[in-house]
Amino acid sequence: MKTRYFIKSILLSTVIMFCGCKKVLEEKPYTAFTTDYFKTPEGIQSAINSVYSGMRYDYGPIGAVLLANMGTDEWTFGDQGNSGQTLELGTYQIPATNGSILTPWNRNYSNINLCNAILKFAPQVSMSDAARNVIMAEARYLRAHYYLLLVQNFGAVPVDLGSGDLTFTDVPYLGFNRLPFNDILKKDYQAMIEDLTYASQNLPVTRPVAAFKLSQSAALHLLSKVYLFRAYSDVKESGDFNKAYTTAMELINNKAKYGTDLLPEYSQIHKQGNDYNKEILYSVERLPLNNANNEVPSPGTEFANKANLSNNLFNANYQNAVTVGGVSLIDDRPLQYGRPLRQLAPTPYVFNTVFADKVNDSRFDGTFRVMWRVATLRTGADLDAFKTKLAGVGFAIGDTAIYLAPTDARASQLKAAGKKYKVLGPSEYWSNQNKTNQLYPNLKKYDDSVRNNFQDVSGRPFIVAKLSEVYLLAAEAALQDGHPADAVPLINALRERAAFRTGLSASELATRKAAMLITQSQITLDFILNERTRELCGESLRWPDLAMRKKLVERVKLYNPDGAPNVKDFHNLRPIPQDQINSVVDPLGDPNRNKYQNPGYY
């Protein structure tokens, strides 16, 4: 690894401090210090806060969102994503110079090395044992999390950054310790499991009510996932599925102890203003309208670094999409609808098949926007003039402007009824095979109407772990461990919750719950993957979901016509960035650097 880069990141980067009851971020740069700083209470706390902050690179920026979602059975590229890194990922023509793969590669190792420093120096800090144990547990969780983000993309990655396995290094090193692949992958998994086991025992039992500091629930969630992923890998161990199941069930069976629970209504999980609800185990913290503390100095133009673009990347082109009598019903970019960047669009498989039941199952409506109402950014006299123009063509602020009907038949009925707003059926939604309309079901989980400007990125926390996924991990582990009957109540708990909508009568709710129940005969891995889409669509999980389970090629070929022609088995891993390959100095002088690259990319 290029350790010169790592040490610069650690010693010269802005150090993030947490203070106050809301854990508000304050920037306090330290321009010169030695590793002795880590031996002080202030230094060790600054280090752990910096590692927390580093997660912002992995959750929210365009590269991170594309890497985790693009080119799956869920997501393809929109009309503004038909070039560069987006197109490369979406069509599986991925060079080792792709920009998105640099997001975890260039950012995670410095944070892993900083975690190594914390674990090395924390025992020397004058502080209470309780406080020290928490900091060390946070460092071990975060180190495991950074490693998982690398492993799920690249496979085997070095645990030795130049000074030994899981050891802080502060010397230049140009080796690349990832050979033999399976030996190193085995070390990767063992390190993650040991770190998360420690974290699950030493983190606070519950997280704070209004902040996303780590807790045991987040550690149990990730530990269960790591066991599950290892069970599908080339270094699997007997008992992995069972350990994934028992770890997940520890959290599910003791929700009160760990301070978590499923919310009664699916649509409330991602609702703006409800960001700290009990179902969320861990989010990467950001603060509304606080761009400086979110480390985004130019929120209207920033597309990389730590900018949370999730509120803009999935948006369809609603702007000027419908005109009545010469009046465009939405001719600017209202804050509630976001910036229509059109980088990611759902595949027809998502809205036609996975979410086929849009009546009994509320999760489609809780996930996607299919209706845009007349809205504007105008104020004062400009607003009054716009209202007058609208009235002249029979519309008012708040009236329906665009509606994406659930079926072509319903769209035809509305059109025949003479509706003046724009109506499209599923066959008319935008796709790369049908580009007439730049409209499609619009992911709304990341909506952010509390921004200073209509171009701005989001100031909301980015959800990383939810209790509902723990139910899905436990169900999948039960299936693969040979006791699928235990998966049924776990899946049904989520499906019964999904039947709930505000305003239903008791009898209506009972009927819908009954329609949502499944039986053991329906429990297969493909069913669970579909259930993961219904529960977790767009949450930066899908690409690793498929790749780690070796289901990527099969499902892309079946359900993503843009990715199908080129996707091959070697695409279950990303290429190691070419700059990294070019920089390697082989310890034995072997000039063949391709041996360090993942197969298929040289």
C-alpha cells in the first residue's frame, strides 16, 4: 500500500470534534503533531471522531452511491448517467480507472490505519477504563466496517499495511500484501469477526436517543452480516450460517435491552424529521443546514468528498415535464422534489414484479414518489403572478401535476376521463429502451426539503443499518442453515408491518395482513432477495447483496437489460485501481504486477 498517502491523511487531516447533547460537529485543525498526541485524552477522542467522520466518504457521495446500487436488478442509469463512471458501472464495462472504485480504495485504508493507531495508543492514555473500552470498541467496529466495504468490492485486501497485521504503520511502504488471495481473505474475515465480537460486548448497550454513536445493536447487525457473507465465500467455515442466525436472533429476541424495535408503519422509517427513530441502528451523521460541520463548503456544486448527494441522484426529470395551456406546472426545482440529476433509475423488474402488489404492501408507496404536485420556489409578487397563470389553466398550488399510474389500464382510465395533469402507465416510464418520457418512480427515502438552496446536497443522516435488515439476515441464515421454518415468522413480521397504512379500519388491516402472510414453501434465497428489495430498495446494499451471494450475474442477466450483455462472473469483484497496481514494488522483484489484480481486469 502507498503508506505515504495514509500517514498524510492521518496526521494532517482536519480532526473532527464532537460536543454538546446533539453531538454537533466542530472542525478543529491540527497542522502539526506527532503520534504522542494520540496518547492524550483529547488526541484519542479526536482520532475516533475523525474515523466516524470518514464514513461520510462511503455513504452519500456519488461514487459511493453508484458503487453500491448501479448495475443491479434494482437500478440502472438514468438519461444523465449515460457516460463516465455511471455508464461503466451500469453496463459492466468497468476499467481499473473507474472513478467510483476509488471512493473506498482511497479513503478507507487511512481510516483503518487510524483505527490501528487508536488501538495501539489507547492503553497509554490517562482515562477511565470504561471510557477507554468504549473508544477501543468504536475503533474495532469502524475498522471492521471499513474492511467490509473493501472486501465486498475487491475481495482479499491487506491486513498488513507495512508494519504487520492490524498494526499501525508510520513508515513508507510500497508493497501490496494480498497474496495468496484466499489466505488473505481468510485473515480479513477473521479480523472483522474478532473486531465485531469485541465491539458487541464493549460498546454501550444502546445508542443515544438523538445521535448516531455506535452501540451493541449496530455491532450485532454487522457481525451477523459478516458471518453470512463468509458463509458464501471461498473461505467459508462450518457453522457460519448458524452463527449468523444466532447473532441476529440475539438482537431480535432482546430488542428492549438494546433499545431498538420495528416501527409500526414502514413509511415512517425514512421520514424526514424522524431520523433518530428506534429502528435505525446506525447512520452516518450529518446535520441539517450545517454545511460547514457536514464538511461540505460548497453544497450546491460539490459532487464528491463527503457530500451527501443521495437526495438528488435518484430523481426523475419532473421539471417542465408537463405544460397545460402554455403554463409549465413545475418549472423550477421545489425543495421537496430535489435536484433531478437522473443518475439512477429503477428497472422495470422493480416496479412491475417485485412491487407487483401495491395495495396490500405499503412499501412501494413508502419507497417511491409517483405523484408530483404543482409547486414552485417563487415567493411574493412572483408567486402571486404564478398562481394567476395557474388559475387561468384550471390549476392551483398543490394540485396533481404528474401521476405515474400503477398499471397501464389505470393510466388509460385516467386519460379517458380527461385528466389535465400528466398521466403515464408503466409501459411509458423512462428506460434506456424507451426514452420518450424522462419520468420513472422516484426514490424518496432521501428527500430533504430543509436546505438553503434548491441545488444543495442533503444535510440528513445516511442510514446504514436498520433492525428490519437483521430480521432478513436471520431469515436467510435460517434457510441456509437448514431450518427454514424459523425464517417464516421473521419474514411475516416485516410483511405484516408492511400491510399497515394510516387510516385503514381494523377489518381492512386484518384482510391485508392475511394477504401478506407467506408459508415455508415460499422461502427461497430468491424470495428473500426480493423481500430485501421491498424492504431495503435504494439503501446502498444491493450490489454487495448480489455479488457476495454469487447472484449478481444471474439476476442482472434476467432483470437488467442494460447490464445483461456484458456482465460476467468476474464482475463479482471490482478491479483494483490501476494507480495502485502501477505503484506496487514486489518484494521479490517480480515485474508482473497483474498477479495483484483481480482476474478479468488485465
